[in-house]
Amino acid sequence: MMSCKQMRYCMKKAWKYWIDEKYSGKGYISESLKLMEKTLFHRGHNQICLYIDSANLRSAEVAKRNGYQLSYNADYYYKLLITIK
């Protein structure tokens, strides 16, 4: 579990997304997630952490399909991680 200090640091470097329903399900979020990963890993980051509202099951499924693994489940959010080895 992350400390409050680690959580604040992580939340400062946030990437938020939203997509109009008419574009949903076309892979645009997965495509942008892969581009973000490529950029961050190229810049030396070795782990990306996603915090997703626990009510947003579709977003959590997108993350899981793209290789993220659930590392923490709170009442109000999921924490999913992907690590480059």
C-alpha cells in the first residue's frame, strides 16, 4: 500500500481521459494508453499506476486488457499497475 506522500506525488502526475459515447469501443483509449506508456517508459519510468473510480468498470476492463494488474481495491477506486521489466 502507498503512503500518503507517495499517493500525493503520483496524483500530481495525472493523465485523465474521457471519450464521447459515439467513439467508445473503437480502441481509441487503448491506443492513447499505449502511446502514453511508450513515452513514459522511454523517459525512464519503469512503472505506471492507474487510479480508476470503482464504479467505472469499463475503464478498469480497458486497463486490464492492456496488461495492467489490480494491485489494490478500495471502496472508491481501483489501483492498477503495469511495470516494464
